Amino acid sequence: LSTDLQFVAAGESVTLSVAPERKWSEANDNHYQLTLKRRQYATKHEKQTGGDILPQVDFEDQVIVETKLNTSEFKLGEDGKLSRSFKLPEDGEYLLTLDEVSESGAFAVRTMKLYAYTPGGITNAPIVADNKIAVVIEKPSYHLGEKARLLVRLPFADAKALVTIEKKNVVSKEVMDVKGNTLIKEYTVDDT
């Protein structure tokens, strides 16, 4: 399970590729289900012992696409991979899940996150209070001279970020204002 891009502008498409373990045939049709959901968080308040009310964050995901993997819904390439493009309609975080469907039920085979952003580079990605900074590269690899784009998701909103490029030492540094909880930064890939 892979995509050509990890993040795109809202309204643009990403192409999903699925490489089956063995050569795809019509006998494999409908054995897998693909679901694309836009992640949405909902805060609920629960009363604790002693009367304290604590916020509990939970997901209320919006299903964008739910389909079986088959040769009528997906393009079968010469390399044996199935592919299909999906549009990410709004900015935010998306969860792509591939489930294997069997007679005994369904279980998750693969999941991955995708992001869509607004023209200013801001995304409505859910704020996850996990104290982790996630760095997502737009595509898996780059050549010298290409522009590499990074999406950085913060566990909080509206902050300043110190962005550094390092090899053995700090090559460059920049302090940036972050609107929302994500920032997109573009760099030219060089040999430094």
C-alpha cells in the first residue's frame, strides 16, 4: 500500500498503489476493502469519581471512499499493481485503511495517513496531545536539485518553530511562525 504523494493541496488527488503478494487475478477480486476517512476529533466530557469533569478526545471520522479492491474499480498495471486516484476534498488529516475480507471477518492489513492543506500551507489536521512532532515528506525520494517539500505536524497550534537543516553540523536555521498546527516547508536537495 503506497501513494505517490503523502500530502497535497485540498481538492487535489493522490494515486494509491497496491502491490499484492502474488499476481493479481479476478479470483482476488473483492477480497480486500479500501477505506479513506477524513479524521475528525470530537471532545466529550466525562464525569470522574469525585465530580471532576475531564475532556476525552475521540474520533468521529467521515468516510470519503469505501470500496472493494477489484479490477473494475482499480487499474491493473503491467507491474501487477492495482492503482486508483482519490481526491482529498478538504484540508485535514486522512486515514487510508486496507482490510482483508475473509469468511471469518475482516482485519486491517495496512493503514497510512495522508494530509491535505490550504494554499497558505495550513491544514486542519487534528491536534493530538501526544507531545510528538511528525515530519512527513511529500514523496519517498528526491534527486539532487529537486525541491523537497516537508509537512510538519505539531502537537499544539499557533507557535514558533525552529527549523534546522543538519548534516554533521547545523547547515541552516530559521525561526518560523506556525499558523494552526502544521507547516509546509520547501528545500532544494543539494549535497550539503
